[in-house]
Amino acid sequence: MSPEPANCPLCGAAAERTRAAPRGYLYLCPACGPYHISRSALACRQDIPASARSDVRLLRAYGHQPQIEVCRDGVRIVPGRR
């Protein structure tokens, strides 16, 4: 799939997103960097914690591909693959 223009759900900057398996998107934001977000987390955008942007950058600094997903306690940011 080719990237499509979108606003970053974390900071609102102009970004690109590509559909990613299994039911989500890979965002490429110039401010936040690359991260995966599930469709369900994108639908719960207002529940994404204010610290998400810094959490994503911290996980990237440690070599992870951050993932934002919904769990029973709300939206969480977890380390993805290295």
C-alpha cells in the first residue's frame, strides 16, 4: 500500500500513514517519528495519554517500533519489534 496524507493523532502535525497488518496503521510523523496504532486506538483518540508523544520517542530511542493499542484498562503504548 502506498502512504496517504493524514494528521498525526498524537501531535496533529501533517504526517503519512500506511495500512499495517493486522488492523491498524503505520504513521510516519516528522515530529513523533514512526509508530503503529490500531484502528481501535485511533477511534479512542481522546483516551490517548498526554505523555504518548514522549513515550513514543523514548521507545524509539531504545530501538523499538512503538505500538499504540487498546487494552481493558484503556489506551496503552507498548514496545513493538526491535
